[in-house]
Amino acid sequence: MILERSMHDQFLSNTYLVADAPGGTAVMIDAGGPVEPLLDRIQADELTLSHVLLTHHHFDHVAELARVRERHADAEVLAHPIEEVEGRTGTIEPGERILAGGLEIEALHTPGHTAGMLSFVVDGTDVFTGDTLFKGSVGGVRAPGHTTYDDLRQSIMERLMKLDPAVTIRPGHTDPSTVGAEWEGNAFIRVWRGVEPEGNERCIALGEPATLVLWGDDYDGGHKAWIRWPDGRDDIVPGSQVEPA
């Protein structure tokens, strides 16, 4: 399998090229850019781009989709039916499998960060998790089109963490990891597993009183905060929006 990643300097968002073999078939996962290095690789390896698979609709994951379509007008552009993306040519349903040359790709529904977020499992060895799960962190549930903390937790614990520990996680931002490494080392997952306790420090989150359950790392060197509102609802918010009470 050929796998190449391009990361946007500002967004830190990843676009991936996955192919079965030189001269074979390729798919692109997300299109936030910069896509030119990946388009050059397609040309150099004489690949046929059959699909662009979108994890979700946010700008930093689709910003350069039009440029890809200019070069590869025949490629199918697929996303979850409720993720509205200009340039989408069709949809892919949760649980659906597609064949792209020698690649077999399964779409997993992993809502939370957005309602129609999809993760893509390629050949059972790699999972492309969009903005659901990062190395050492998790997605937030305050972005446009988000659902709930409960959805995000279930997506991670009941879907992604059920994959083989050796599966490589290819997140929507920055560096890769593995299912096993995140099971053992991701602070959010460790609390969800019950191997670390919840915190109970008072804080101000988004300008409102809350309880800080966990102060965790984020992919950009900042922090994510798991907070609990007075009515018992949990939330994942940017660390920059949380301060001591």
C-alpha cells in the first residue's frame, strides 16, 4: 500500500493519499490541502484517483476539493448524506464498504464533532479518524454541526477502540498513533476506562460555572477540557475557553 500525507501549515489538517500499488488505484481522504504534493504523486506513480472520501464538511478538511476535481473530474466525491459539501458527487453510508482497486474501505459512523462524521478503515490496518480522535486527544463537540459528548465518547470507545490494537490511527490533524497506544495513553480514554479518576475542580467554561473533569492535551500543543455543567451534562471544549473559578 502507498500512503502519503500532506499537512496544512495553518490548520494542521491532514490530507491523505492511499493507493494499492504504482500504476494502480488511489483514494484521497479529505482535501484540506495542500493537495499539490499529492496530485504530483498521483501523476508520478501513474495512479487513477477513484474516490475522494470526506470525513466531514468543515472548511479545513475540504478547502482544496475544487482543485482536486479540476485535475480528476471523474473521481467520486463521497461523504455522509447529512454532511453538506459543495462538490460532493454522492454519499457513503455508515457500514458501507467500497473497493478501490486492491483497497477495501469501510465507513464507520463516528459522530460527535459533527453529526455525519465518518472514519475510514482501509484494509483493516489503518483508520482515518477525521476530527474524532487524535494522538493523545479527542475532538471537541462545539464545532458547527456538532452533536453531543455522549456521541463522541461512544464513537471512540464503542467503535474506534474496538478495532485491533495494532491498527494505525491517521487523524485529521497532526501525527499518527495506534489504537493500542491511545487505549493505554490517551488521558480521556483512561478516565473513560476507569483507570484514572475524574477531576472535580471548579472552573469557568465558556463564561459559565462548571466542573473541570479533565484538563487534557490537544493536537496543536494547546489543551482540551472535559467539563461538566451544573445540570450534569458533559462537554468537550477548547482549553482556551476554560479558566479557574
